[in-house]
Amino acid sequence: MPSPPHQHDTPPTERPSSSPWLLREPSADAPARLFCVPYSGCGASMYRRWPRFADGVEICPVQLPGRENRIRERPHETYQALADDLADGLLPYLDRPYGLFGHCGAALAAYETAVRLVERGHRLPTRLFLSSQVAPQDGPRGRFLGLTDAELREEIGQLTVQLGGEPVPSLIDLTLGILREDIEANKRYHRPDPPRLPVALTALGWSGDFEVPHATMGGWDRCGDTVFDVLEGEHYTFTEAPAALLDRFTAGLLPTTADRPR
């Protein structure tokens, strides 16, 4: 078996995905895959700063309806409805160890997708990575839920710059519509008695995150066996693919180096 690709290896030639849920066709050689749900108001391209591989883990950004190349599709109104479709959409790619990652509201979509996969008897995720979000029974919560459209436009502009882009008013207005839909989905979401998953969870907080302080994330242990971790950074630091975050993915989805096939 060939050695697994590493973060700084030259990536294989990319092919467009046969699925609308992914921008590129996953590699047939990756030892593990991480499906990354985009942050509220964003599409899969928000992960453009991330490497294609973090050691042997292939990063697979998920594309949701209503964004970018799926702009003509209607966004889902609830995380549960999104999970219903996303679980089916990912099914052809669950033939090896895999994880789900979501930040802020996307963490809830990732959790609900795992719930569907368990309910339907599909191959289970090896681990869920849940960043900057309170557990289902503890929400909805967060500053964004109460922001006006003008305040949200300012936030979108800041995030655009953070992602290395230029804030264009027409694009900000387009993003605002999607962001407002996502915020409404977050407002509707509350599970007083969330299903406990037979899946390992990693709840990731950030030391300088004032949007969702890591101390508020303790409720995830009701949703499954949870490891709590705090990384250096702020609310948007995850967009930069910090090495510490990529290391958590590798450690959570792959066996130790000594145990890997060669």
C-alpha cells in the first residue's frame, strides 16, 4: 500500500465531484476523510485556505444548497432537514474512516447528520469535531442571533477580509440572505433531550473566542463520549487551518504512525 499523502505533498489531480455536495471528487487513496460543513452564510470555498490533506486525512469541504455553485437551490430551513439530505449525499463516500467538522452553527448540522447516519444504520463517523458551539440542549445562544441586517453586513465584510477576499457590496447583500436563513435555522434549533451518539466527539473551543466561550460548551458530553480541547485563537481562527487544529483531525481519525499500514 502506498504511503498516505502528507500536508505538504503535491496533491493528486483534482476532478470535479459527481455529487453536488462536494466541490471535488474525493481521492480513492486517502486513508480517511473529513467532511467539513461551511460556517453560517458561507459556501464550501470558505475552506480554500485549508490543505487538501492533513497528513493522511483528506479535507472534503461540503457544499450546501443556496451557496456558490448551488445558488439557485433553496436552503434548508432546519438543521434536521439539511441532515436528512446530507446524510444521503455523503453515503457513497463513507467507505473508509471519516469524520465530520462544523464550526458554530455548522457544528449543529454536523451533529444532526451523525444522528441520521446512526438512525439509518450506515457506517458511523470515527469522530465528530464540534467547534465554537454550545450543545443542542443549551441553545439557541449567541450574539449573531440578535444582530440587525446592518450589523450582519458588517460581520460579513470582516469575515470576507479574514478569508483573504475583498468586501463587495453586491456580494455582501447576496451573502446576507443566506446568513439570515442560517440564523433563522439556528433560532429554530433546540433539543432538550439530544440523542446520545455511539460516536466519539471532540468539542473544540478557542482561547480568545468571545462569541462562544469554551466554558459554555460542556453540555456536549450528553451527546456522546466527549474530549474537550481549547486551541489558541479567536472565533475565526479556524479559517486559517492552524496546525494545532489539523493535528487534532489526524489524531482523531487515524491510527498512530506506528500502527499505520505501509
